[in-house]
Amino acid sequence: MAMIKNKYDCWLWKKIMPLSVIKKINNKIKKNKSIANDFPATNVTKTSKVKVLDYSIIEDDLLQFIKRVYLVNKNEFGYNLHSPFFEAFHFNEYSFKDKAEYGWHCDESRNLHSDIKLTLLINVSEKKYEGGVFQLFNNDNHHPIDFSDVGDMLVFKSHLVHRVTPVLKGARKTLTVFLTGPKFI
């Protein structure tokens, strides 16, 4: 379980979340219905299936991992973040049947009073998949981030342009939590 600081403004924890916790979370996701619609970035291809779910159903399961993200923010990013209370999280399923992908975009808030500062991704795929590579765009280059193992956790600055390449085999399943704070000025 290594924590890796990446020179592209992201932090990656390899295999930090145990499979038992992932199975528990996935069972809760299956039992619950979406509470809102997904609002993907405009003018971008997004073919994954998304459920927006009430955060309280997995809050206890994620607490120790969310604390790590807030600690990294405090020591590395320095953003003014709202307290770790989240209304919702996204469950994203990228299936090879759809060659699911999400084109180049950045994560933005539609809220007038706050912005998304950091994006947290957790790989909850219980089986291996091919493709579905997470990439950050920086200085005219595409940088793949090795986020393919079950239990991997990645946090990055939300304004960075990123994408998920098409899944070629299997299904890539991730949780997304947006960490917000007061509007950037």
C-alpha cells in the first residue's frame, strides 16, 4: 500500500482499500437508486453509466480514506476545503460493451458559492479490465496514471484536464467524490 506523489499534481495510493470493503460498498450501491442526474462536462464524449448516490450509504466505509485525502490536501495542496460532509458520490461503470470512455474535461461546479477543488477516485472494480486508462494532460502531453488495481485511490486538482480512455475488455468501476471549497477568486 504505497502512496505516490505524482509530478502532475496528483496523489495515488496503490491497493489501499481492501477487497472486503469494496465488496461491501458495491453491495450497497446495487441496493440503492440514483438520487440525481449526472451532469457531465459539456461537448465531451461520456459513455459510462453513472449513478449519483446518497453519500451517507458509504460514509462509514470511506471515513478513514477521506481523512487521508484531507491530510494530503493540508500538507500538499493547501486548498480551503469545506468540512468532509458530502451529499452525494458518483458510481461510474465503464463497460467494454459500450467501449465506454470519458473524453478530455475538467471537473467544474455549477454552484454559485463553491468550486470543486479536488477530485477523488477510488477503483472499486472487483475484476480486471483492459483499457479505461486514466490520463492527465499537462504541457502538451498525455500522462497515464496507473490507477488500474482494485482498491487504488487517486486525488488530483479538479481543474486539471483529464480523461478515461475506452474500456476494451471487462468493466471499469469507480467512485468519484468531489471535494469542494469557497469559490476561487
